Amino acid sequence: MIACKTHIALGSSAQDTSKGHGALTDPQLIADTKEAYGWTSDAFDIPKNIKSAWEGFGARGHSEHALWEARFKALSASKQADFTRAYANEAPNKLASAIRKFKKEISETAPKQATRKSSELALNVINPILQETVGGSADLSGSNNTRSKDMSAFDIDNRAGRYVYWGIREHGMASAMNGMALHGGMRPYGGTFMCFTDYARPAMRLAALMKVPTVFVMTHDSIGLGEDGPTHQPVEHLAISRATPNTYVFRPADAVETAEAWELAFTSPKTPSVLALSRQNLPTVRLSHKSANLSARGAYVLAEATGKREVILIATGSEVSLAIEARDMLQEKGIGTRVVSMPCMELFAAQDERYRRSVLPAGSAVRVGIEAGIRQGWDQWLLGERARANRSAFIGMSGFGASAPAGTLFEHFGITAKAVASCAEELR
């Protein structure tokens, strides 16, 4: 054990007291501290000898800087441009076309897989193109699926590795990623379970405050993770992340939306992103290929009502497929039902009113929000946007989860297509 003894407000009359933490602007404390250190200069006055010494320290790097400039100028024009691009947090042009190709393949093959696996497949496409990415996980690489095929581990024998095994230290991982983002020239991302945002939270907040585009990959995003139980099942964590200013929270419904979320995260210059990804397998819901990134607008009409529109189902992530099932039930009864996928509430809120009203039009249509988390944050879409308060409902969680298989839990807590359809029908 190494014990380090420290003193707060060293040298002042407030040393080792609570005043040393936040009362150092007191004139007497300032005078006492100056006397203790033998400081005689006025406030904000830098003595010439100290200024000269610091200038000398700065000059020591001049020759090394000149050598660096020479090496940089010796690079090809394309490598210089790529270096400058990375430090500007800009993605190469070919990234968008690679993601469009990936989305097309997904729409055609329609796999049923967890979005954490979809994320890994998307990274297999992205990382070879975006060479400045540095991935990692807080001891959950096999569960978070954050290591792509082209990545070798960064360790004492391989400093060129782009994948970091952080160990069980979410806060340390998130803080170090922020440092990489602040340095520039790198696009750091790291994963853990969504519930463990509790440990990474201070650094996640600082990323938003400092305006750095760190990417936090949070898998096992709901009660759908199953038998690990309520200690590991996040119910409030989506709301916590969405309550943080300057943060994009993406909860994709399938592999197509997952790829779109990664594209948006890696092209964001000043906003960190949280990717909330499922453990359980999900069907592909974007079966018709669209080259445009529909997630960029935060929400969009995934399935339109047939006949008169009487119900609008709004869902995120794993619950979008439930909304599609509920729509089929309602349409069979002649109840016109629109399904809106809302992968990012923050981006939808940033759209102009005309677009938002095209997705969530004013009127008497019933609105039902569906998400396996708490309701907080949903009322702006269920009660706002000129909706009728007495014709809206939320299907989700109001307490903690339980230990059981995912399907059993969704049935137990009433987050099913049948429950959604019944709720919507009752509100008509």
C-alpha cells in the first residue's frame, strides 16, 4: 500500500481546513499565503525573471518543432490532408458510401441479431476507413462487441494497437477517452453495460461540457438483458443521459439504424454520443433500403397507416419491432396506425417544426410511446407537439426490473405488442 499525505491550501492560514477548498479569495488568506511563500509582487504581475524562465522552457521545443514540421512537409499531399482532416474531426468522404453499402446489404439480408452485434459489424466496415479510431471496453469486450477485426490490442509490446483493454474501470476509461478527444487526431470510443454509466457519468458529463465527441458504447440497454437482474438492468439511464445537455443518445432499432448512429457519432465535431445497444436479438425493421441517413433527423415514419390515421406508435430500440407487431394487430381491425422510430430524441428536437409535425402531426390521433425504460423525457412527444393529453399513454417501466429471461420479463411488465395494441384501442 502506498499512502500519500497531502495538504489543502498549502502555506496559507486556511491550510488543512474547509476554507482551503473554496474561500481562497479572502484578502487576509491571500496576504497570508503571499507571506508564507515570500511573494511580493502585485496581483497579476509576473516578475521578469519568471517570465524569462518560462520563455526559455518554451524555446527548448523550437528545434524539435522544426524537425516535426520538416517531417510533416515530407509526407505526401494525401497523408498531410488525412492528418489535417483527423484533427478537424472530419470523416473521409468514402465513409458515407461504405455505410450506405452496409445498410443496403442489411436491408436485403434482414438478419435477426442484437444491436451490440450489429455495432460490431458496422465497426468492421468503419474502422479500416477511419484509421484514427481507438476502441476499447471496461473488461467487457466479449459482451460489448467493440473490437473490430482489424484492431490489435494496445499494450507494452504493441504501441500501434488501436484497441485498449481498460479493465474494470469505467470512470478511468471514459476520462482517458476524453483526454484523447481533447488531444485531437483520434476518435475514441469505449464500451460497458448501460447500467454502468453510473461509474462513467462524471466523465460523460464533462465530455458534453467540454464539447468533445467521445463515443460511449452502452450495451445491455434494458430489462432485455435478462437473468442478471435489476442490479444490471438499466431503467433510468436513458433518461439520465438524455437529460444531459449537448449529448446525443442513440437507441437504434436494428443494424441499419445502428450503422447510421455510428456515422452520426463519428461525424459529430463537438457533441459526445451514447449508443444504447441491445443484448437480445432484434429483427431488421428497415427492410426497404434508403441511402439517406434517416436517423440524422432523430425520428421518422417507419410504417404508415393504411386508411385513416387514428393511432401513432412511437418507439425506440428493441421496442420498435413490438410497435410494428402492434400496428399489424390494429390494422387488421381497421384502425389506421403509423409507426414512428425515434432513435435520437435530441436530433428530432433540433428539427424545424414543419418536419416534426410531419412525423407527429397535430390532431386527435392516439399517441403511444413504447420504451423499456422510465417515462421521463417522453411527455414532450406524447403530450406536446399539439397532441391531446387524454389520448396518449406510455408503455414501459415504472420501477426496477427482475431476474428472468428477457421474454418473460417483457411479458411480466406488460411491454408487449398485444398490450400496446390494447392500450391504443382503448384510447380511441
